[in-house]
Amino acid sequence: MSQAAHLPAATVLVVDDHPAVRATVMQLLEDGVPDCRMIEADSGEEALALFDTMRPHALVLDIRLPGIDGIEVARRVRQLYPDTPVILHTANDLPIYREAAAELGAAAFVCKGRDSLQLVSIVSALLRRAGR
């Protein structure tokens, strides 16, 4: 039996304040990333609380969130859990956000709609790299 067979399913936390977007992303990842369990949050505060208790293996995070925004969530997660990949998934393809993502060490910056289908390959590759 391989080492991967002993590992629990990878967990991905999807954070977006729009329920339809969050559901679409979760379904896309569930369909495209085998043995992946999804958890969800609709705010930065909820994301941080879930992160501390559930310790997901990857984070797909919108930038514009109520309360604590995605940039600050990413900053905190990267400080506390530097090995966890953070994928910023946003409709705001602005240079300031791309620069912030690069400074934070985000694993990827994905534009909603235009690049969303790339999420499956990005998350799959990051989880494989982490041995998940």
C-alpha cells in the first residue's frame, strides 16, 4: 500500500462572500480533484477560525471580503502556516493585488471567470507537491 493511501483526504478551504461563486468553485474542485474534501467560509473572520481548527491543506481565497479582507487573511495564514498554499481567486485583476499576492508568497493568483478553470490544475499540482 502506498504512503498516500494512509493519508486522509486533502482538505481545501474555499472563501468567498458570494454563495453562488463559492458553490461553483467547490463543485469545480470536488469534480476535478479526487479525494478532496471541501470546507467553506464567507468572511475573513470565519476563514481564520476554520483554518485554526480544521488546518486545511490549501486555501482558495477571494480578496474582497466583508470584515478582514483576503489580503490580510492570506498574510496571517502565510505567517502561521507557511507551508499551506494560498490561491488568491478574485474578480479584481489589479496590479496592486497581483503585487500583494507576490509579496505574500501566494502560490497562485487566479482571475474569476477568465481563469477559474485553472483552479483544478493549480490545486491538484499544489496538493501533489505537498504529498496529498
